[in-house]
Amino acid sequence: MNGLISQTMRLVPIKNIERELICPICKELFTHPLILPCQHSVCHKCVRELLMLNHEDSFDAGSECSLPGSPRSRVPSPSMERLDRLVRSGSISSPGWRRGSVTPRVTTIPCPGCQHDIDLGERGISMLFRNFTLESIVERYRQAARAAVAIMCNICKPPQQQEATKSCMDCKASYCNECFKMHHPWGTPKAQHEYVGPTTNFRPKVLMCPEHEMEKVNMYCEVCRRPVCHLCKLGGSHANHKVTSMSSAYKILKEKLAKSIHYLISKEDQVRTQITELDVLINQTEENGQLAERRANEHFERLFETLQERKSEMLRSIEQSRNRRLDQLRSQVEEYQGMLENSGLVGYAQEVLKETDQSCFVQTAKQLHVRIQKATESLRTFHPAANPCFDEFVLDTSREETLLKEMCFGGVPDPPLIDLSRSRVYNEATICWRLSDDHLPTDHQVLEYRRCGLWRATDRVYGPSTVVCDLEPDSLYAFRVRSCRNSMYSPYSPEVKFHTPPAPAFGFLFSDKCGFSTERLVLNKRRDSVESVAGMAFLLGAERVQTGSYIGLDYIIGDAGISQGRHYWAFTVEPHSYLVKVGVASDSKLLEWFHNPRDTSSPRYDHDSGHDSGSEDTCYELSQPFTLITLGMGKLFIPKASSSSSVSSATASSTDPSNRVLPMPQRVGVCLDYDAGRVYFYDADTMRCLYERQVDCSGTMYPAFGLMGSGKVQLEEFITAKRLTF
């Protein structure tokens, strides 16, 4: 392997790998890096500060916590070995938890690399491995970067301090030649110490298990992708995981890494060719983009020129009309002004009326009467010489504005696709979709749905999902969606159909009170997921499994009960689960059951009378507070029919064992009709009823689950959403 690496790999100068050695939080070279469960590395001090920050944000501690990159984060952290010893021994508590405090310990941090929430567990930082390999690489990089800066001997005293020539990994110190001979004389145990070239990075010879401090890691968990010790495999959190020997994992991983590196190096010419092609594409993109800008400017300039011409023509017409009207109105004003100026005409006429000589009066009054008559007629029939309104010049540009707004530059968008795996339909529907990868953003989407008849459309949606409310129960709905960009709509997505449940959704979380086994069942913090861990108790009972009465189910129920009406809930069972029972439980029998445990609770216990009449199941069912069906190993098992209960099934014959085994649905639904005293089990994706039976609803009924061996049940988000908001 080493020969293969040396022959086929071209060594990359260490100065070129700096970006791989930068902590994503403090943006500096790693200092005592820790490996998070997601396999990303973070500085020890940065993890501590993230925990402190989360603690103060969660519980309003009131003390200011410095952010990464602040002066506090640049203060040298205490000795890593000393911190590890203190945390492991309990002398100090991990960040986010104070001794004697009633507040819960905060051990969840967001990984800066993948942005996932990381739960460090009860032991906090002490559960994390130090990344010694990364420390060594960082140290080699530091030495290559500072080149002329030598590592000095830790024994010599200035000003006679000498340059170190080797470092002892056991003593964790660097020595010059003379000091090394003095402190590691021949014939003493120290002469057997391991020494390397001068370094400031000292790591232990053997990697120890962070969970079992005295145990060496000698195996590799392929599920968790981390080293473990034999105690972790025997009865710890890795009991049911697949593990391999450390030597085998080392060989396999080294071969894979070497092959991957060899492949990358062998494709160097191809990568260079692709880089050249990308450079050409970049140049073409730049040129084509500039050309598109020039063409767009030309188009808009022509539009602007046309608009400017029309604007000039219209303004010129308005100006000409305005001047003409003003001239007419001003002439009329002058005429009327003359009437005012001729007001002496009236006085003159009055004086003429005083004339007594008839011939003289007629001679003068005839012309005067004509003048006065004209003035009188103009007053009786007054009309402005011009219209002051410019209505004929009012423009309606709404059609043109619409055309301009609807100008399309990207063509018709591709239709989105409805995501069946993320869409959920209850009495409300959450419909999710994926947009096409056309690299052009859309303005909005419109979802349409129908049960029968015409399609109904939702309001504009500006995200990848929407919620449709008030759906009819036990009905088939069709959904489709389309995108809009620049007022142009895409074709509709392929039509998908969902069947709503037969009853409204029932919201609950798992209860950690009634009958909950803290030794074998693990609840997450939200209480919407429960996992069975086949740990030490299962292992110790293995030699007695033949009797079948020592290994039983671990039950857990919901934290809310049903006392009337019809209710529906859905969940998923992990495919790897060994044995999981799901159904309902009666509170009137639960107390008696848990206060009077019996060995016959084991699913391995069989009241076998030697025939298949079903009487054994009848006896067994009467003693149970639960009505359940069994899932496990990718299968769903329909219970045998009993003479005392009304049972119907989707299978052809419940007495035929081959017909009683169905593939496990991806999602399982349960519907309880309390008033009718009947429970139904569904494939929640197709809403096909798999099994139904009569049930005694004399008390309050609870969702019930039983797990044995390795298994996990996850409640759906719609079922838990309302409970989690309380």
C-alpha cells in the first residue's frame, strides 16, 4: 500500500492546504480540534463557547458571551489534557450546565460545517475525540510556514538556549542533543521512550475511549463511523451496531482513501481540460452577457425614441391648440372690455332722449339705436370663444403599460413537480414541490386542487410549499401546481392524488410516565420519537430466551386520550426494526396491567393447545389492555381471527399464514371510532385499510406502542405540531 501511494501519488506542497486547516468558527488554524458526531472538526475552545452561547440564549443567564473572533476567543485556552481530566473526573461541569441548577443541561450545538444540530449527550465535550491527525498536519503546516523559526529546547535556559533536535512523545518535551542524552541516559527506562523530530504537538500513544476512560479503542463502528472499545459494543450505545476490528477498518479506509486520491491524480489532465473549458465558458458568458445587454439597450432605446417622438408630437399639438384658444378668448375679452369702455354710450343716449325737436332726435337716435341693439344682443347670447378643456388630448395608456409589463425575457418557465415524499394530507394538506433547475427565478406559484368538479386555486405562493385547509374527510383530492415568471405561466405539473383520512387528526406526544422503561426505551427531547435499545438486559436474558417468558415488550403510550368521536394519527416505523406493535390501549386495564406484571406478556409465550382453532389467541387477547398489530423486519403481520371479536382484513384469509403477512407500509395510520368501538389500521400513503377489528372502549383510549429489540417509531409532524406549540 505504501509503495502504491509513493508510486502513484504526487505530493501536494503543504502550503497549498491551508484552507483545509482553518476552523469554520474562529477562522484561524485549528487549536486542539475535536471531531463532532457529524465528522466535522472544530477547535476545543470554539465548541465550549458555542455551548456557553446556547446556554445563555436558552436560559437568559444575563452574562455576555463572546462570539467567535472576539477578543475572548483569542485568549489561549487552558491545557487540553488538564481540561479533559477535569471534565472526565467531574471537577468541573461541561458548558451549558451548572451544578445544583434546576435548569436542564444544554448539550446541543449547531455544526458550523453542515448546519445540523449536534447533540453531545450527557457527557458533553468529554464524549468527543481529539483529532490528533489534524493536529499533526496543522503543526507541520506551521513549521513549513515559519521555516526559519526553530523549535527551541525546553531544558536549556536563555541566553544559552539551544535549538531542539528531537521531541520525546512520552515526556512531551523538546530537547537539544545534549539535554536529550542527559535526560534519556542509556540503560534507563527513559532510553526506551519514543522520540520524533522537533514538534510542539504531543499526542498520547494510544487513543482512549471517551465513554470508558480506561479502555483503549480497538474497534470501529460502521453505523456511527467512529472508534469504539469493547465495552461500547458489549452493552453500550453501540450494542446493536455493526463493528469491525480497528486493523480491518484501518486497512479498508486507507485503501479507499488511497484509491480516491489516486483517481483524482489520474484525472488531473481531465480536470485541467475541464478548467480550460470552464474558462472558455466564463469568457463566452461574459461576452454573451455584454451582447445581451447591448441588444437590450438597443431595444429599449428604440422604444424610448418612439415614445419621445410621440411625446413631442403630442406636446406640440397641445401647445398649438392652447395658443389658438387663448387668442380667441383674449379677443373676446377685448370686445367685452370695449363694452365697458363704451359705458358713456348709455349716458349719451340718455342725453339724446332729452332732445324735443323731433327731426333732430330722429337724425341722431337712429345710429345710436343700432349701437345699443348690438350691445344688448351680445349680452343675451354669451358664448365663450374657445373651450378650456383638453379632453381630446387625454391618453389611455393602460393597454400599453400592460404590454410593457408583460414583456418576457426568459421564456415560459418549466412546471414544478409535487414532492410526494414531503407532502402530507390530513384534514389540512401540506403540499410541497420542487422547482426546475432552469437557473431562472420564478415570481410565484399557484396550487390548484379539487375533490370533484371545478379546480380551486390558492392565493399566490412565494415558497416551495403551501397549506390547504378544510378538506373533507375520507375523500380523494387531486392537486396540481404551476409557476409564473414575468406574467407567463408554466404548464401544470403532473396531477397527483391524495386520499384524506377517515377522521380528523389526533395530536399527541409520547408519554414518559405510564409504564415507560428508561433502561430500554430512548425518547428524544421533543417526545415525538421513541427508540428501543437492545442493551445489556437483553444480552443477559439471552440464555433464558428458550423459555420465552423473560423477554417482553416495552410499552409506551400517548400523552393524550380519547373518550369520544373518531380520530386518526400516523407515524413511521424504521424498516430495520425487529419487532414493533402499534394500536390502542384502555386506561381501565393499564393500571391493573402495570401494577400486576406477568411473565405471559412476552410475545414469545404461546398458549399452544396443538391446533389452530384460535382459542389460544382468544385467551391471550382477553388478558391484554392493548389492541395491536405487529410490524417488524420489513413486514406487517395481521393477527389471527378470534371467535370473540369481529375482525375483517384486507387479506384473503386471516387463517392462512401466507395471507397474514404484508409488506410494511412506509407510513402507518390508525383510526379509532370510539363511539362505534372499532379500530382501523391503514397504509397512510394510499389510505388502504389493512386491518380492522372491534375494541372495548369502556374507558379512555390511548395510542399505544410496544417495542422489543432494536426499533424506532417516529410520529408525523402534523400529529405533533399542535402539541409542540403549547
